[in-house]
Amino acid sequence: MATNSSTNILQLNEVIVAVIPWPEHGHLNQLFHVANFISSHNIPLHFISLTDRNQDLKCRVQSTSKIHFNDLLPPPVTQNSEPRGDFADEYAFFEFLDKLGEPICETCVEISKRGKRLVVVFDSLMSNVIKDVYSISNAECYSFHAISAFCMYSTFRQIVGEDHEEVARQMFDEFPEVEDCFGPDIFEFVKKDSEFNLNAGEFMNSCRELEGKYFDLLANVRKKPLLALGPLHMLQESPDSLGNRNRHECLEFLDEQVFNSVIFVSFGTTTTLSREQVNELALGLEQSNHKFIWVLREADKKMDSEKCEGKDGNFELPEGFEERVEGRGMVVRNWVPQLEILGHKATGGFLSHCGWNSCMESVSMGVPIATWPIHVDQPYNAVFITNVLKVGIPVRSWARREELVTAATIEKAVKTLMGMPEGEEIRQRARELSNKIKNSVSHGGLAHKERESFISCITK
């Protein structure tokens, strides 16, 4: 028996990784890119998420991947605590997540027995949910922040009570207030996050070419390692496998358009515009006389909802709108390949809610942004895009967030970005920044070295 026991110990993996995402699609996709990257280094990896989320991701895994999916069944919920992805009932949503804490910890304990060291990579929003994982004797934890370094630093200054007027003045705009963006619970969240400050390291979906200044400022105030591993969608040279999926009709439309002539319009997976606002947006796009692809869909509302690709919106557009813009504009009511659209030569602009994923994807592709922030970190991202990087123009300022954005305002923004000298200057800056990022992620570049340093850290 002793001999067998020794043999089992020798056969243990040196390192095994568990990835625990926040289950909302935008966050989950970022950590899935990280999981694929880690797995590509021949490191056994477990992806721990809700069953339906894992099911969606399995079709995107390369055949050579070492990712193992550990499914979490949605815990029972009361009639009044149905989980919602649009955070309409935040208390119910976090109650739902808290119930995942025990099965996540049990899964990690079992995984830890298969390796000499368990590296846990988790979304920082899951800090309180996975707090018991820290007690696993051979576990080492790395926290992932899905926001920008600029947003993280700006909010940190406000939360700890430091004067942020100097930063605000540099923005030449009314600076977002953290409570207005994240709600009053942000203060309690930051407090709890600091209580579980047991992480071996932290990383973000960003790069130093974009945010080097703010990474340095964060390092000074947080006193802990912070790695820049982004853009995460560029972690691997080859894109996610599309399997047998047919080429999307959006790309066929773009193939027929001239260089930089199409504006892409999308508000992500957690935003639903009012009917009145949809009408104004439709009229603004029509009156601009520019070509467009508009993704029009409701927010993903439930954690156990159908796949994104199977959802249809129920929006009514102005009568005759789609007929009038036929051949010039395209309205899509389900999933689209955003990265491929932004990377297409015909795409010349992006009207966006400024989620950080979308910002990183657009900037890395050299596509300027017309900013329309809705909530949470997006107002900070919009300020960063327009006033710091200067690769975008505002459609709606955060200070006027309660007002309807008129068709005339939208028309003017689209015309400026797509057809005016100001827009071309912005586009040129976006192209230059894109080239810097691409050089950085190439072999020998700063981002490439930082990524390899991360692999060294978790396998040391």
C-alpha cells in the first residue's frame, strides 16, 4: 500500500488550474480566453461555471485543449429571488451567487487532490462567493478585474476619500461619481474585497500601451502585483474555432462595402433601450445617410436563459424604416461575431455602450468609438476613450444620462465620426494605437513578455 501511495504522489500534476468566472457573458468570455491561453501551455485546467454557460463554451474549445468543464447546477431559488442578468433585483442575484459558494469550494477541494499545487483564477466579483477556497492548503489565488485600470484607479481614489478633482480637471468633462455608476453597495464590496486580500497576484484585460500610467498608479496605492494580460481576445494567435458555423450574414454585407464606410452599432448583452430611444436611434442612423450594422436586442435577463445566438428581440422599429435603409443599413436581432465585424476593413466606426470588452476589441482593431455609456464602469471608459486616448467622440455624456438622445444628436455624431475631418483624425490615432498594441502582443513585445511572466508565476 505504501508503494502505491508513493506512486500516486509522484503522478500528481505539479500544477492544476481552476478558473471561476462571474457568470455574466461579458465577464465569462474574458476568463475563457485566459483559460484557453493557460491550457495551451499544456497545463491541466478546470473551468467551473453554470451548466448552461459551460455548454455554450464547449463548442469553442480546440480539440487539443486540456480544459475540463465542471458544471454547477443552478441552486433552487424562491419565487422572489429569480436570478436576473440585468441586475433588476440585485439582492436576489447575489443571494443566488452565494448559494454557489459551497459547491464551488467542494469542486476545488476535489481538484486540489490531483495536483501538488492548485492555482485558482477567479473574477474579482466572485471574491466573497469563493472565500472558503482560500482555506485549501495547496491553493494559490489570482484575481481578475474585468474593468480598466483607469476606472479602477479613478473609483479607488473616490472610495478611499482621496481628492480626485485633479484627475477630473484633466478629463475636461464632468467626472463620473462612483456611487452614481456602481450604486451604494460598491463601498461594501470594496471593503469585503480588501478583507480577502490573500491573492498571489491580480491581472486585468488591458495593456501598458493603453494604460501604463494607471497601472503604475494602482501599483503604488494597492501595494500588490498587477499584471496587464490584455487584450485577452489576442492571447492566442488563432481565433476561437467556429466549428461548422456558417459565415454570418453581417460579414457578407461588409464584404460588399468600401473601406471604412460602415458604422457598427451595438449596446452589449446587458442593455435594453426604451422603445422611444430605439425610434430616435433608428431615425438618427437613417438621417445620417451612412451605412450601418445595428445589433438590436434585449438584455440577457436570466442566468439560465437560452443561448445568445437563439434569442430574438421584440422591438418595433419606425414604420417603413428597414425598407428605406435596405442595402445601406442592416438590423440584426441576435448574436453577431463582434470581433470579426470590428476587424473587417469596411468597418470604420463603432457606436458603443463602452463596455470594457468592446473598448478593448475596438481599440485593438483600430476602430474609433462613438461613446454612449449606460451604467457601471462604462462612464469611466467613455471618458478614457474620448478625453485620454482621444480615439472617440461622445454621443451622450454621463451628466445627461436621464435625457433622451435625439435623432439629430445621433445623426451629427455618426456624420462627424464617419465623414468629417475630425473623425478621420480620430481614426488615424486609433490606427496608430492599434499598431502599438499588435506590436506589443507579438513575440518579444511588452505584452507578450508579461503574459509569459504570468505563466511562469503560476507554474513556478
